[in-house]
Amino acid sequence: MREFCTKWWKRIATVDMLFIAVLTLIASLIGSWLKQYPGFKLFGALIIALLIGMIIQFPIRKWYVGASDKRKAGVKDAAGLISNKLLRLGIILLGFKLNLQVLFTQGIKCLPIAAVVVTLTIVVTYWVVRKMGVDPMLAILTAGGTGICGAAAVMGLSGSIKVPPEKEQEKDDDVTMAVAIVAIMGTIFALLEIALGPLTGMTQDQLGITAGASLHEIAHAVAAGDAFNAVNIATIMKLSRVLMLVFAAIIIAIWWEKKHSEVAPTGKRSVAFPWFMLGFIGASVIGTFVPFIAAITPQLVDFAYIVLGMAMAALGINVNFKAIAVKGRKPFLASFLVSILLMLFAAGVAVLFF
């Protein structure tokens, strides 16, 4: 235990860690502040934090790292540690946003729809992306982000995928790419639904269900739902999809271990079971049934987004732009095509059941 604590203390108690922690915290706070304005509302705090992280890597490299290999390694390690560990903490805290009583009462019709939508979207997106020759990791991350809840889903599912140390940078690049894809797709289709929704003749509830069942980020679903005066039903539908992240993460962990995980030197395989998802469920239960916790749920959710924003900014600091430029076009096209199908399917379900 002492050796373990000493090892981690040496990684955490460094000037580089303090420097990156402060920068990512500032980026996250800026994202949380900017998201309240109309021009930034569709992107949400997490995407803004990611973009800030991607931008500030250049001055960090020029003015802080310079020619020092030691600082370069320190910054990379600090940003990697923050993106990895705070991701899990943020996902757990995000569980407080899920009110299970609301989901299992008002949203009872939404849950089976969410299960079908998420399953079909992940399977179809993965199939299309793989047919285009994209590697399995980027394919499943893009599929999960498209089908479940955007950036949070991409980051949550990445915790289900175990890779050797030499492929951590490739994994981080794929996570960043998938986040960027679903952010752009969600924004495009949110604007499209807001523009076309009133022309379809659908009721407010049907438009809200369509938004919640088809749009990628929670911010997108809320923005579209608000435009249709159906923000409550859109949010419930969207949170029903968020709940599916737990099951998807577990299933994908098992599937990845069987199909794509590399064999350890011992010859044994170990499933990267996403234990933090149990924390997500635990937070949902506590936030729903413990009165004094329920009273401070908004503050806990705000803190969750600050923590996740730090993880996203750290991810942006380590991103490889060249890799994104080379690998990003095919999954982007696949996500666009599937997003069209998802929107049409969600609209059909809304008309049939609501």
C-alpha cells in the first residue's frame, strides 16, 4: 500500500500536474459560463472545454514545454491522468441528474423506445463505419456517441475499452475525433429539427419525443425541446437514452474483450469492466430517494460538468490533429447518414406512440 501511494503521489504532486489542472479547470469554467449564451448553447460546456483544450495546446507547447523533453512527458502524463480519472468521477456524478422516479413513471413509455433506438443506432452506425474501413475503436465510439448521449457517452464507453500503454495516444485521438463528430452532427440536426419541426404537423409532445430520441447531446435535445415548448418530454426521452449508457458500457466491455482486446503477456484476458457505471447507478438511486441529496442535485450536476469539462480540456491538450484529419472523414460521413435515419425513425415512433 505504501509503495502504491508513493507511486501515485510522485505522479500527482508535480508542477506539470498543477499547471495542467489549473488550465483545465479554467477551460471547464469558461465552458460552463459560455453555455448560457445562445450562440454557445447548442454546443454545451463539454464541447467548449474540449475546443479550448485543443487551442491552448499550442501556447503550452511553445511557451511552457519548449525544448524540454521532461516537461513534454510531464504535460502528456498530467493531461492523460486528468482525462482518464476525472472522466470516471464526472460520469458517476452525472448520475445525480437521472431521477429514476420520473423515468419509471412519466417516462415509462420512453424507456423501451430508448432501448430500441440506442441498440439499433449503435449496431447500424458501427456496421456502416466498419464497412467504410474505419478501425473498430473509432467505429464503436462514434456509434455510441451517436446512439446514446454524445460526448459523455463517448467518454463513458472509452472506459470500457482496454488498450496497451503504447496505444493510449491512439485511443485518446479516437475519443477526441468521436466527440467532435457527434458534437457537429448534434448541432446540425438540432438546427434542422428546429427549422423543419413546425412544418411537419406533429404535436408539441411528438416533436419533443423526436428531439429526445434522435439528438446527440443533452444540450441539443433541451434546446430543440424548448423551441417546441416541449422541453420536459424531450428531456425525459433524452435521459431515458442516457440510462442506456450503463448497459451499453457493460455489453461493449464484454464484446471488446472477446473480439478486439489484445492478449496480455500471461496469456489471460481481463475484461475492462466499467465499474464506475455502478457508481453512476448508485448516484441515481441516492439522488432520487435521499431527500437532502435531492435538494442539492443541481449543484452536484453542475460540479459533474465542471469535472467532465476538465477531462475534456485535458483530452484536447493531448489531441493529435494530424490523426484526426486523416481518419475523421469516413466516420463523419457514416454518422451523418445514420443521423438522418435516426431522425426519421424517431419521428415515426413519436407519431405512432404519442
